[in-house]
Amino acid sequence: MAFESLASRLQSTFDKLRGKGKVSEEDVTKAMREVRLALLEADVNFKVVKDFVNRVKERAIGQDVLKSLTPGQHVIKVVNDELTELMGGGQSKLAVSNRPPTVVMMVGLQGAGKTTTTGKLANYLRGKQNRKPLLVACDVYRPAAIKQLQVLGNQLDIPVFEMGNQTSPVEIARAAIEHAKEQHLDYVLIDTAGRLHIDEALMGELQEIKAITKPNEILLVVDAMTGQDAVNVAESFNNQLELTGVVLTKLDGDTKGGAALSVKAVTGTPIKFAGMGEKMDALEPFYPERMASRILG
Ligand code: GDP
């Protein structure tokens, strides 16, 4: 379950505070030492942890928190607020172009869940927002990629645009947008090529697609379970492409939460969606507040 191990560690720390009638500065310092360790063990970025702990301490000790009637609860509220802030504060919604179609480029490394997420997002846009999406197969290198998207499209009854693997991805993307305009479709979701590692050729191609299609969104799909690796991948992609959002997949299996808690703080890019399972309906908008509550129980 998402955040399970982090949540249980933090909860035992805060149970101690909650039970106390009076909380001293020393109690807060001790609790924050435990929080710091729990976050580091959860694979949260080192600097993010340091800043976070300092902010909480400053707020929890500096104000009248310790003199209040329920100081333990106050400290927990400060932690809750700061966790929410760390993950972006409010919900970051998907952009909508005022001249349809809205173009969304889906990028990410192989295995992160990019193609699955592209299908899920199309399903979400149609089901929850009553939009008409088009799936576009631009991964012309991996033989099964086009087929995989077609299978998803068939299963969801959502159109898939493909031109085989002999046309360049830039051409395919351009033609797909024309097609979407003719068909009055609202969203063009471009499934780009994934690689095992970040390489220059891939980034070059993605930059070309970006230049031609002028996407409203560039969403990076990363596997939450890879922790700080996911954050490093996000940083590299962001440097090259200026991402507009991140989709964290496999949050259903991520007991730690290191990527969820670090991505926004490290890259400045908000998490827009979370993948919560393999099925096509297992995609949720990312609500920082709810995630923080999940962590603190
Ligand atoms: P791609 O190479 O990035 O396009 O990855 P795929 O879309 O092929 O997904 C790789 C694997 O991850 C597949 O087995 C998916 O079912 C699985 N997957 C994707 N998203 C999630 C998720 O949110 N939760 C879980 N548990 N599995 C996921």
C-alpha cells in the first residue's frame, strides 16, 4: 500500500507527542530527529529532508504552539501542512487549450508505465471529463509499442492514430494533430519512445516533437517505487524539455514515498496524477493534502 512503511514510522513518533499534556522544545527536537530518519529511510532527497525539518521546527517551536492546550496536535498539524506544501500544496490540474485539441506529450523511460498511463489518461479524460481523446503511437522503435497502444485503444474504444514504424515520430505527431482537428477531438495524447536510459538521441527526438507540436502539457511518467532514481530522471527530463507535470506510477506498491515527497521540491514540477494499479481506471489526480493525510494517518 502507498506510504505504508513511512506512515507507520511517523505514526509511532506522533503517538508519543499526542499523548502528552505538555510538550517541550526538547520533545519537538526529539520527534523531528525521528521524522528526519523516517524520511531518509523512505528515500526522500537529503536536502529536501533537511529543509523540511528546519521549517517544521521553526514553526512548531517559534510560535505559541507549545503553550497551546493541545501542543502535540499542533505540531502534527504543522507537519501535515508542510508535507502538503512539499507535494505542491493544491492540486495541479491538466491544461486545457482554448484552441482544441489540447496536446499532451507523454515521456518517460521504458518500463515506467508510459503506454499504460497514456491509455489510463485517455480513459480518465473521456470518463471523468467527457472529452474526446486521440491516442498517438510515436514509439516507432520498440516493435510491440504500437500494438500495445492499439490493444489499449480497442479495449477502451478510444481511437488510435498510427502510421507504422517507417514514418518519423515528428511526422506522425504532426499528422495526428491535423487528424484530431478534422475529427473535432479534444485531446491528443502522444505516446513517445522510451529507452532504458536517458540518451541524447531520445532527448533530441523529444525536443523536435515538442518544437513541432507545441504541446500544452509535457508529462513525465516515472515509477514511484524507484525513489530517488525517479527524482533524478525527472530532473534530467526537466532540464531538457521543461516538463509541465509528472505522473507517478505504481504508487499502489510504493510503501516509502520518497519520490512523491521529493519530485516537486527538487524539480519544481508538480505531480499531476498517480497510478494506483494496472487496470485502466487506476489513475487518480494527485491531491497533496490527501496524500499527506495518508502519511500521517
Ligand atoms: P512503458 O515501457 O513505460 O510504456 O511501460 P508500460 O506501460 O508497458 O508498463 C510497464 C508495466 O508497469 C506494465 O506491466 C504495467 O501494467 C505496469 N504499471 C503501469 N502503471 C502501473 C501502476 O500504476 N501500478 C502498477 N501496479 N503497475 C503499473
